[in-house]
Amino acid sequence: QEAERAGADADALHAMLGRGRAKKGMFEGDLSQGELEIGQVSALLREILPAATIVANTWREFQEALSNPLRDQA
């Protein structure tokens, strides 16, 4: 962001960011040289729940899907 504010052109910004940063961050766990993409889902959040509640809800939905696999395909 500092380079962008200082007027760096697109080529300079691309060289600074490099290639493979998403892979380094997300798959290799390198947070100093990599990057994480974590904001895309934030607009879908409607409430903050404890992890135990999220796991229980996910498990319940999974069990429901197993018992009626064609339910949402009609």
C-alpha cells in the first residue's frame, strides 16, 4: 500500500508482490512471504457463534443430507 501511495506503477507493484504468494500463504503456511485471502466470505456472516455450535450445526446438516440426499435437487 505504501508503494501504491508513493506512485509505483503496475510493473513495480507486480514485481514487489511476486508470484505464488497465495500458494505460499494458504498451502505452505508462510505468512511472511505469502498471503491469505480471508475477506471474501465476510459478507455472508450474519452472526458470531461459538465453534462448538458451528460444528454441531454442520454435523446436524450433514446427517440430514445423508438421510435425504435428493432433498435439495427437486
